[in-house]
Amino acid sequence: MIAVFRWLIWREFSLALRRKAEVLTALLFFVIVVSLFPLGIGPEIDTLREIAPGVLWVAALLASMLSLNRLFADDYIDGTLEQLIISSQPLALLVFGKILIHWVLTGLPLVLISPILGMQLGMDADSIIILMLTLLIGTPVLSLIGAVGAGLTLGVRGGGVLLSLLILPLYIPVLIFGAGAVESAQAGLGVEAHFSLLSAFLTGSLILAPLGAAAALRISLD
Amino acid sequence: MNFFTKAFWLQFSSPKTFYPVAGKLIPVFMTVTIVLTFIGLYYGFVLAPPDYQQGDSYRIMFIHVPAAWMSMWIYIVMCIFAIIGMVWRTRLSDMMAGALAPTGAMFAFLALWTGALWGKPTWGTYWVWDARLTSELILLFLYFGFIALRAAIDDPQRAARASALLACVGVINVPIIYFSVKWWNTLHQGASVGLTQKATMADSMLTAMMVMSFAFWAYTFAVAFMRVRNEILEREKNSAWVAETFSQKEGGSK
């Protein structure tokens, strides 16, 4: 089981490394969307600092959703997904491996680049650390929940738009507490409650989302 | 006919048996809806005293609160039907889940709309990003997602199972809405009606609210049965019993 998991991780990584542009798209999207806000709203740094947590979180959410379409699509087209389903290994584990790599390649870069964007929007050092931490806990939840939606909309016409309709409502709690933690930090209030809830979302979705996504794939490939 | 045997109840899971039964029940539920709505609104608009703070503007609560209750209940009932359909592969349960969704979405919208109309004179604003309002809005989006996913998948069996899974994921939101006024102390006030304590309102107000929610339940059943009957005909249009039913009707000997 571990050998198969290791093989899957290696496979996903090498596939991603051969399509670097796709990996970079989500990151560039994140940077560009965040940079649009000062252009649209105006360069007053106080206003920007105030909206920074929300802007960064919404942009991260959209960027991670943008790449969800690709999560299973290629494997679905070339038949790999069917092989994964009929393999003797638990499908949820394999799906978890795919989600993990998806997060490492799209979620983690967002976390790493967020301090620069935070500084651009005039956030102070402490809030930026909180922002990075919330993104570090929050973006895996986005990938996990998103995988269920990606599985459900696989091969459905108009899947991309439908995916956002299904997934965005479920993203809202993560957004509220992720951005809320950064706002509390900026206001000098405690952030433990937000972090507890975000961690609870992560724990819950770590357990349930791979099972849900596996069930969704079985339905889609029935 | 024994009402207490399993076989008696199970026969209604067959579309063929359910179709005429639903047809007979629709007028009953519709009558109940109309009668209860009149009673409820009479209690609410005439008998219930004006609120000492809000005057008469609170009276929209007799629509708002039952609609909000219904929007949550219908989601749960829809989810239960979806799970039954997924576990036992009964076609009718899935059709019921699909038939309930538009009504649930309508009630969620109605709750938000009436809430906005009430909020303007009372809170001074149509909309605030309060925990309960936001989670009710999410519920409306979840209904839309459920309806859109069913509409996007052509194969009814696959649509049934996919939407069932989605309904189960989304049902997490329902307790969040219900307890949001307790968990986050934001603008929306706490519940005035509960099982554990005495309702903090006049009896006539409570009566109006209860009667209205029963009226909404009856309405929900009536329209859901109408949709299910259409769905049954749509899916079973090639079967013998549908042809038989309609040839009899045309012959005038229903």
C-alpha cells in the first residue's frame, strides 16, 4: 500500500514537473488578482491594509479553485483513473495522494508568496505571519473540499462553472475564519478561536474529503 | 389492508403505486394549505397584538420564521431521501429529493427576502453580514448547486447518486445556520421559540407562527408531489401502466 502511494506521489510530481506552466498559472493568477485591487481601489495604504486579509484570502480561494478542474481531468481522459479505481488499493488513499500533490503544487506556493503580497498591501510583520499560518492551514482544506466537487463534475458538460457553484458555498466558512484571523491579528485581538476552527476544518476534511472524493469518482466513472 | 405491515408502506416506493396516491393527496394538501394560511394570517394580522417595540412591522415574522424553518427542514428531508435513494436504489426517493429542492430554494429565498424587508425598518438596513444571514445565503447557494448538478447530468441514475453525495456534504451547513445565533453573537436575535423553554411571545403570535409552518409543510408536500408525478411520467413514459392510465382517462372511465 505504501509502495503504491509512493509510486503515485512520484508519478504526480514528475507529471507536474513536465507541465510547469500549469503549476505556475495558479500562482500567477493569485499575484495578478491581488495586484489588481490597488489599481481598482486606489493606492491609499490605509484602505489597502484594511482590506488586505480579505483580498488575499479571496484571491487564494479563486486561485486554488482555478486549478481544481485539472485534478482528475487528465487521468480521466487517458484512462488512468479507471485503473486506479479497479486497483486493489483503497481508492481514498490514492485520491488523498493526488490531493496532497495538488496542494503542494498549487496551495503551498500561494502560502510562500503571500508575505510579499501582504507587504505590497501594507500589512505589518505580525499580521503577515498570521496570514501565512492561516493560509497554511486553510489551503489544504480548499484542495480537499475541492476534490469532492472535482470528482462530482468530472466529465459533466459545463463542469468548470458548475464546479465553482458547488464548491464556493462550501469554501465560505474557511474564508470567514481565515480572513477573520488575520483581521483579528491586525486589530490586536486573540486569534486562537479562529485557528482552532480552521484546524477543525482541516482535521475533518482530511478524514472525510478523500472518502467523499473517492465516492464521487466511483459515481462519475460508473 | 393492514397499515402496520412493512409491505403496506413499501408498496408506495413503486412509482406505479405512488402516482395515483400522490394525485389524490395533492388536492388534500392544497386545501389544507389554503385553509391554514387563512387561519394563520388571520391570527397573525388580526388577533396578534402589535409588538411593544416594533409596532406592526414584526408581523412579517409569520412568513419569515416558518419559511426559514422550512428551508432548513426541506434540506434535511431532501438529504434523507437522497441517502435512502443511494442506499436502497429506490427511484422514487431520488425523485422526491429532486422535487423538494426547488421548494427549499424558494423558502430560503423567501426567508432572506422577508428578512430584508423586516430588517430595513428594524435594524435600519436590508442586509448585514451577520452569521445567520450569511449561512442562510449559503443554504440558498447549496440548493442552487444541487439543482444545477442534477440538471447537468443526463443519466438519471448518475445524477441521483452525484446529487445525493453533494446533499450529504452540504447538510453540514444546516446545524451551523440553526446554532449561528448562539455561536456568534451578531445582529440576528436568538430564537424565541424552542422545545426546551417557554416561547417568549404572546400565545396568539405563537399560534400564528405554528399554523403558518403547518401550512408551509402542506404546501411543500403538494408541490413536491406534483413535481414527482411529472418526473414519474417523464421517466416511465414508455411503460405499460402509463399508457394504460392515460388511455383510461381518455375513455372517460377513470
